[in-house]
Amino acid sequence: MPERLAEMLLDLWTPLIILWITLPSCIYMAPMNQSHVLMSRSPLELNRLSEEQRILNRSKRGWVWNQMFVLEEFSGPEPILVGRLHTDLDPGSKKIKYILSGDGAGTIFQINDVTGDIHAIKRLDREEKAEYTLTAQAVDWETNKPLEPPSEFIIKVQDINDNAPEFLNGPYHATVPEMSILGTSVTNVTATDADDPVYGNSAKLVYSILEGQPYFSIEPETAVIKTALPNMDREAKEEYLVVIQAKDMGGHSGGLSGTTTLTVTLTDVNDNPPKFAQSLYHFSVPEDVILGTAIGRVKANDQDIGENAQSSYDIIDGDGTALFEIASDAQSQDGIIRLRKPLDFETKKSYTLKVEAANVHIDPRFSGRGPFKDTATVKIVVEDADEPPVFSSPTYLLEVHENAALNSVIGQVTARDPDITSSPIRFSIDRHTDLERQFNINADDGKITLATPLDRELSVWHNITIIATEIRNHSQISRVPVAIKVLDVNDNAPEFASEYEAFLCENGKPGQVIQTVSAMDKDDPKNGHYFLYSLLPEMANNPNFTIKKNEDNSLSILAKHNGFNRQKQEVYLLPIIISDSGNPPLSSTSTLTIRVCGCSSDGIVQSCNVEAYVLPIGLSMGALIAILACIILLLVIVVLFVTLRRHKNEPLIIKDDEDVRENIIRYDDEGGGEEDTEAFDIATLQNPDGINGFLPRKDIKPDLQFMPRQGGLAPVPNGVDVDEFINVRLHEADNDPTAPPYDSIQIYGYEGRGSVAGSLSSLESTASDSDQNFDYLSDWGPRFKRLGELYSVGESDKET
């Protein structure tokens, strides 16, 4: 009995010693049941609980177990004992078998089925799995029947400090304005520790700075980085590298640590004024430079960057403030000096300017550091250049009367060479502006003269361009516009403004205004037009009409009496003299035509023709127009009828449409000549109407009745003699007293003149007694070869 008790005590004390060494702060869980006891407790407590279980005997189960712990990362030579399972039903006879199932049973945890000892056979990592849930059961060794229901218990993996802190988001970057005050927050960092934050100090981190002092500091617990020095200057150093450490175990020795880097960049503020690189600048510029041309550049350097380095330039003093201007270049921040007005070397050879550069964006926090501006002196030297001539005036306005004599001087232009050498000037007219060559200019003195007469009524203004050229350098030329105004002279007599025709009513009253006329004058006097009207001296006492001048420079014609009768006189002509107020005055006579008309009682003109009196009473003007239209229509119909009759007249020779004497008959047979009477029936050339009698003519009327010959010619279908046919027709034409001098027989007997080959007519050949030679036909080419052979055969037959 004592040996068994010693063995049980040894088994119980072994795990307790290990737990007390490695886990001094282990938390013991209360038993889940009065019959279950943690095997890692003291032997005295275990015995007391076992005695209470035996006395009370309250539980059906006799398990002795509780929550168990095992150290992570344990790497001893033997499997580590986690704990032991035991039941009071086990009398020690080895008839009970313990079974373990659940997380890691058999792979990570192994149980002794006889003793109930549980060992960890593998190295455990709490960061991978913190606890395991298993099920224990006691069964009969022989029958494997459960002696009690299964019960679950937990094995927790106890943490040790085996993980160093890590900065997951490092390395870090942050910015802080330069010249910041002490303690300005820059940023904060965060490190993580995979160890258990609940157990011990394994995950309690403390932060510190390894590099970056004395510029920055860090809060040990919150890891907030702040500036440790005031007024850090970006221009002195822009970037700082800070090394930050996080250490667990509350920063005590033996704790694990991790580091990261933080790059801090100082951002710029406007704490530096602009400064010119030099206090004096020298530039030179030709006097003929174009306005707006850049003469030179000045630059004020600013140690700041971005908009804090932007500067504006201005000319604040000097003798050339009106001639020069300065502006900032947005890209290079240079001050560009440009020319505003023309330079003249002969007038002034140099200028001095005082230029100021000032910051655009000023930070009021640093205004106490002094003015953020700087000044410099700029000297500009004007260089001489060969300049073109300069006219005394930019434009000229000349006046000339339109009756000015030819070659008279209209005006004069002058120009000079502004250079010291003073080259002579030659003047000319740009003929593109004086296409009609109405003006000339003296090349030496610039006097403009009249070349052709002027007429103000055709053109009031003449715009020409005068060219001035240096004689020593023809490339130096200048131009000036000259406007010439043609002044008016009284050279046009006034006349009626339009063609007037007045109408006078027969029933008009004396003193009645017949017509109001106005005059016009092509001239343009300075004081405006003023016309005088009068009648011809011989008609000053006109018995019928009188005139009256109106205030608007017009004239009214009035009737002196009534009782005008258009049957007695239909038209009156009233000559009127119109005079202007020119010096000398000009006048003209215009005649006003006055027609006497019939008017209604209201004075509305109805008819002004004398013929209206002979018209039937009650016949209106519309009826007269209708009658006149009918007459014109009848005349048109008659003319058309006569024209159609003429077009339908028969031809001079009455012939039937079947007469084919003048028809062209085409055939492909090359006949045998005049001896061949079988190829063509000559009877078709005979006029069928002339076979039995007389051929009437329609162009003349016969004085005698021509009697047709008796018998006539009977057409013979075959074997007709052409010579006999022609003689018969010739005889008929000669004995016909109604025939005109011409004879239609020429249609067959004459073939025209001018042919190189002459006539080939068989009619002509029969009328000639001379022999003909047709050998020349063979010289006309292959087209006449066959014809030449035929005629050659004919000649040879005659000789034979």
C-alpha cells in the first residue's frame, strides 16, 4: 500500500513541478463536478477530494480531470506530459481502458490507455492554434463498453514570447512644414506582436528612436512622432531618415524588437526673399528694333520653391520708364525687358533703369524677417542703325480745285534721313495707287503736280502713296499716304431733277397749281444750292401760265385762266430758265410739257387724247381695248392663212411622187459601160407624165396652148437607147413655148467641173466622136483597178 501511494504521488508531482516552474501565474479552474479533480493539484488536495467523493458517493461518474495547459514551442527529448485522466471506478486492476478523441487526438496528443497519462508528441505554436477540445471516455478493457458517458475537456497552449514586433505598413513617409515650432506632430506608426496580449508582457510594446535625433522624438506608447527642434530649415536640409524601434516585454531587457524607417520631408514655406544674381546688368539694342522685342533678361533667385519662389518684376525708376517694360516669365521666373516705344540713336544713346523683384505670395508669419524684394540697375545702350527715311508727317491731306491747270503744284511732302550720314532722298509715286497716272511728283523736292484734268463730280477723293528712298541705300524706303481732295468749282448748270410732264384739267380754275418741279446741280457749293427760276424773255407775259418760287427751292407752275380746250390745243410747252448761285452763275433752259386733259369734277384726270371726243357716247376704254384686240387677232389669222397657203404650193414642175429621175439608185454591179444595156433599165428615168403628153409649168402662164404630141413614146422595158431618149427630150424642150430658158436635161448631161479625173459619164462619151484613152485609171490605185480593166477591154474590142 505505501509503495502504491508513493507511485501515485510521484505521478502527480511530476507535472506540478513543471507547471510551477514554467507557469508561475497559472490560473486553476474550479472542478466542473465534485467527482472530477485536476490532476496537477497538490496531493493533499487530491486526497481530500478523493475522500469526500468516497464519503458522499454523489456522482455516477468517477472522472478525475479538469482544464489542462501545455507550453508552446516545447522541444524536450521526450514527449511532454500534459496531464492524467483517472476515475474512481478504476481499482487499479487494469480492467479500465482510457480513450481520447477530438482535436489532435492521436496526432498531437497521445494517451496511455492504462494510466490515462496525456502527452504532447509534437511541438505546438499558440499563434497557429491556441486551444484544443478533446473528449475522454473510460471503457471496459475487455468488452470496450463505456463505463461512463464521454466528457469534453480543453487543452490550452500556453504562450511564450517567441514573436518579435513587426511594422506591417513600413517604411513610412511623412512631411512637415519647415520652420515648424517644437513638438509639431509629424505622423504616427504602429507595430503588431503576434504573442498573446492577455498573458504576460509578451505583446506589450514600447517605441523608441534609434536614428533621427535630436530632430525628432516619439511617444513610447502611442508612437506619435514629433519635431524635437524648432525652426528646421528646408534650405539647409530637406530630408531626414528616422529609424524607429518597437520592443515587447514592456521594453525590458530580454524582450524582442522590430524596427522600421520613417522618411520625413520638410515642405517649403516662403521664408526667403528674392535676390538678384548681380546688382548691375548691361544690354545693348539697335535703334531699329521692332516694338515688343525682348531686349534682355534679369533674374532674382529665390531659395524657396514652387509658388513661394514666384516673383514679379517692375521698373520703379530710371530715364527709360516710358520706353521699356518688364514682365515675368512664368516658366523660368526671369524678368524680360521689352521695348514699348521706338528708339532713336540720334536723340538718346543710352538709358538707365532700376528694376525691382518682389515675391508674389508672402507668408505673414515671416514678414518680420524683412522686405521680400530686391532691386538691381539695368543699363541699356542704343546702337546706331541705318534707318529708312522719315516723313515730316505720318499722313498728308492736300486740296486742289477741279479746274486746276495741268502741271500745277498741288502740295509737297518732305522726308529726311534720320542717320548721322543723312543720305539724300528720292521721291516717287506708288503707281498701284495711281493707276490712271493723274499725278506726278518731283523726285528731288517732293512737289506733287497735276498730270490729268480732275472732275469732282466723278471722284472727290484721290488716295495715293508716296515712296521715299535713300539714294545711298535703295533698300531703305518709307511710304506715306497722301489724300487729295478735289474742290468744287461751278462748272455744271442746274437742270430739272427729273423728266416732268404736267397735266392740266379743262375744268381747272385760275391760279391752280399745275405742277411743282425741283432742280438739281452736280456741283456742291459750300453754302448749299439756291436756284433762280424765270421764263424766257419773249414769254415773260405768257397768257396761259405763270411760275412761283417756293421756300424749299422748288418751283410751282400755275394756270392763269380756265377754259382750256384740248380740241383747240392739246399740248403746251413752257420753257423755264434755271440759274444757280455760283460765281459766275450758270443757267440752263428746261422745257415743261403740259397736257390738257379731261378730268372729273374732283379733278381726277380721265383722258388726255383728242380722239376721245369722237368716240361713241357711253363706250368705255375697256370696250375700245377689246375691239382693238379683236382686230389684231383677225389680222394675225389672215397672215397665218396666207403663210400656210404658200407653204402648200406645188413645185414648179408637176410630177408624181413616183418619179425617180432624181433618186439615187445604188447597186454593187460594175456595169460594162455604154455597151452594156442589160445592167440597168433606162426606162426608169423617163417621166411617166411626159410619155403621153404635155408637161404643164406653174411658174408662168402660157400664152399658147401646147398640144401634146400624138402617140408619144411607148416605154420599152428592154433595149432602150439612151441617145435616142435624150434627143427626144431635147426636142420636146426646144419646141415647148411655155418652157423657161433653163432646161432640166442638164440633170443627166452635166456632172460638174473641177474633178481631177474628169468626167466618166457614158452620156458624154456617146456625144463625142473622138477616141478616149482610159489607161490613166490604172494609176489611181487599187480602187479603180477594176474600172480600168473594163475600159481597157472596151477599147481593145473596138480596135478588134
